[in-house]
Amino acid sequence: MNKLRRREALEGYLFILPGLLGLLIFMVGPIIATVAFSFAEYDLIQPPRFIGAKNFLRLFSDPLFAQSLKVTFTYVILSVPLSTAVALALALLLFQRVKGLAVFRTIFYIPSVLPSIVSAVLWIWLYNPQFGLINYVLKLLGIQGPRWLYDPHWVLPAFAIMGAWNVGPTMIIFLAGLENIPRVYWEAATVDGANAWHRFRYVTLPLLSPTTFFVVVTSTIGAIQTFVQPYVMGGGGVGGLGAPMNATLFSVIYLYQQGFRFFNMGYASAISWVVTTIIILLTLLNFALSRYWVHYSVE
Amino acid sequence: MRSQRLLRLRRKFWRTQLYVLLIVLSAIYLVPFFWAFTTSLKDRGAIFEYPPRLFPREFRFQNYLEAFSMYPWLTFFRNSVIITTLSVLGTLLSSPFIAFGFAVLRFPGRRALFFLVLLTMMIPYYTTLIPRYMLFKQLGWIDTFYPLFVPDFFGNAFFIFLLRQYFMGIPRSLFEAAKIDGASTLRIYWNIYFPLARPAVITVGILQFMTVWSDFIGPLIFLQSPEHYTLVLGLNAFRGVYFTYWHYLCAMALVISIPPIIFFFIGQKRIIGGITISGLK
């Protein structure tokens, strides 16, 4: 018997071996390497040279890095609440036992199926200040539309609006969260005389808060890592990285520029570490704040 | 009696409002597709017409052929197909295999090691991007397809998680019965567990297909010469050259989206199921 168990254990290790190797080669190894390289100067041609904490010192006095953090956080603050609210609103509408649920769900989901480059191309055209559909519709409503992707003040809101078009998976997660709430709670509230708003505010929102929390955490992490939109769409897609006027210089764009355009691999490693640390801190902050608004039902 | 009727009427009124709202929202979500499609059929002059026409004067379907002949799309298509096929193959060979080990076989440290795998899901892609690049450069793999599919042969944390859940739903007595009948563990995996997990395996395959087909940053960093570009990179380069030729850009953007849209319709239920699990874990 013991021999059989030993054999099973051995086979177990063999089965998970590819996974562990992958972990080591593509995760743990690279993570250790970025730590090492962040203390070095390395341009891929000359051998790496140890320079102590110089990369980090340079980071803290680099105005472009400061700009990249400002851009990234502005975008997080704009896009996370907007996308979360839109996804929740769509999920709530679909939750009303509507006929044709599958059709509506597909329609709201399908933008999320497109390759990100395709969405980017379509939206550059939609946002075109002169000939784009969005400014045309605004004009019909009597509003003079902004220059969107060409305007440093409007480019991030433009990305956030586009992000609200791309909320398929979040909407599905909310819908699943809603379906997990026992219907008796709403029925009891109705019997007690609660109107629709009360039911939403005092039953749905608290009971849904664990789902909302998950959505806020994952979409914050996602928003910090935004790459394709600024890379492809900034300045209408023809102004170079960070266009217009560094208003789309997201952290990951700056990392890409330092690493793969200027080949400052050491400096780029340092950036990646600071950004990763920020992601971890922000996630911890989210967890700390969750005490005040997330309710886990006692079961 | 009267209040009952009033209540029903009010309910009906709200229901109608709800459907009106849903239809308006659906229209808003579909407008970008519609706009891209009509643009793709206009002639060059009509694109810059103001006010814009919702429907073109004549439907120029030849735009698609013209756009197609302007760029080596066939090469890009071939590259996309090769990379996607190998990546999906690698995922399907590795992830269920590893998941089976975690779900069915018993060995010391199983929980801790599985936790380690889950932990890697939290690590941002960009954290490891630079050392990955250096690793592949050392191997001489830059400007080849290898960086884009070889890692998939070592499993993917989320898929391992998904498939492990599935395997754990199968009673262990099945494994023990097959053992008593003298089947080897590998045989049990391949002939019993893998076929049983077919729905989950197909889900994983579809999700991986959609991810790799649409991937932008991977090809951007690891591929250099245009003859190695994928469709996604090809569209990006095409956009750089013909940035005012919106009829051609919209045409190719729509064509590139056809495979993921088809796969979405085939696997809709499964994709939604997979996302639901990710949200409730």
C-alpha cells in the first residue's frame, strides 16, 4: 500500500512538472532577473554593469516618469468607476427577466470579442474631430465636440468612454453575482414596503458588494496596465508615443519606450518594479477599504 | 379590484420602458460596427463628406478586394494561423495534464504548489516582459514564432485552475477502479479523464484562441520583420501607412474580427461560463 502511495506521489510530481518548469522559467526566473537588472545599466550590447540604486534615484527625479504616473492614475480614476457603473447598469437591466436576454447579452458582449487593435482603429475613426460620427451626433444635439484624441484634456476621457463600450466580461460577472442573491430578499423587502430604489440601495448593492469588489480590484489592475489604446490611438495614432503632448504617456508606454525603443533595459526594469509595487499597494488599499463597504453574508 | 388593474398597467408601462431602454442601448453598442461597415463600402470621396451619409450612395464591395491586394495579408494570415494553432495545441496538451495532477493524484505539498500556481495569475504581464525578452534574445528567438507559443506548452495558471475544478467534480472512485483494473495513470488520464473533461477543454481552447489571435503586445515585442507579422500587427502597420484610407482600414479591421466573432458564437455559453467562474472564485 505504502509503495502504491509513493508511486502515486511520484506520478503526481511528474504530471505537474511542466507547470512547475514553466513557473520557474517564465515567472520566477524573470522576476529575479528584473530585480537584478533594475540595479544595472544594460543596453543589450555591452554586458550589464552594476550601478547600485542609480536607476531608482533617477526615476524619482524623472519628470516623464512623474507624468506617466499622473496619466495612469487619472485614467484609473476616470475609467474604473465609469466601466463598473455601466457594466452594473447593463447587468441590472438584463436581470429583469427580459425576453430575448441572450440576444441583448450578445449585443452588449460582442465589442469585447474584437481584437484590441480593431477597436482602436474603429474608435480613432469615430472620434475623428471633423468627419467622425461622434462629433456629428453631438453637433445634431447642438454641441461643438472637442478634438478628442488630439486634445490633451480630452484624450483620457475618450479612452474611458471607449472602455465603457468594452465591459462584456464585467457585465457577465455582475449578472452571475445577481443570480447568486436569493430572490427572497427582494420579496421580503417588497412586502415591507420598499420601493425599487430602496430595494436597489439596501438589498442589491450590499449583497452584490463582494462581486463589485472583485470587479473594482481586477479592473484597477487592468487599467494600470493599459497599453494598446495609448500606443495606437494617442494623437489620432500619428503623433508618436505619448501624443498629444505626453497626455497618453501611460506607465507601460514609458516602460516600453525605455526598454524597447531606447534599450535602457536596467531603467525599464526599475520602472516595471515601481509599477508592480504600485499595483500591489493599490490592491492592498482596495482590500483595506473593502472593510467599509463589502458585506459577506453569513452562511 | 381597481387597484389590481392599476398595478398591472403600471407594471406593463415599466416593462415597455425597460425594452425601449434596452433597444436604445443595443443600438449604441452596435453603432461602431455599423459605422465601420458603411465606411468600408464608401468611395474615398464619400468618407470625407459632411454631413456624413449613414448609407453610401453605392456599395463598393470591391473595397475589400482592393484593401486585400494592397498589403501581404495572406502572409499575415498564415503567420496568425500558425502561431494560434501551435499556442492552442500547447495549451490543450499541457494545462489539462497539469490540472489532472493537481486534482486527482495525491502527493505531499500539493496544496502549497497549487497556491503558487494561482499566485502567478496575480503577477502583471509587464513585470516579466523585459527579462522574458532578454531570455528569448539569449536563445536567439527574437523575430521567430517561438516566444509566442513555446510558453503555452508549460501550462497557464487560469486554465489549470479551471480544469482542476472540473476534474475534482469527477469521483475519485473512478480513478481507483481503473487502477485496480491495472490501467496506468497516464492511460487513465488520456482515455478516461481527458475525454470526460471535453466541455472544459473546449472552453479553454476557445478562450486561448481568442487571446492569441488578438494579442498585440507579444507580436509587437517579439516579431520584427514584416514577413513575420500577424494580422494584428499587419493591421497596425497598414494603419500607419494608409491612415486616411478609412474605407480600407475599416474593411480589414472587420475581416480580422471574423474568426473571433465566429468562435464567440460557437462557444458563447462556454465562454460566459468560464468568465462566471473567474468572477466567483
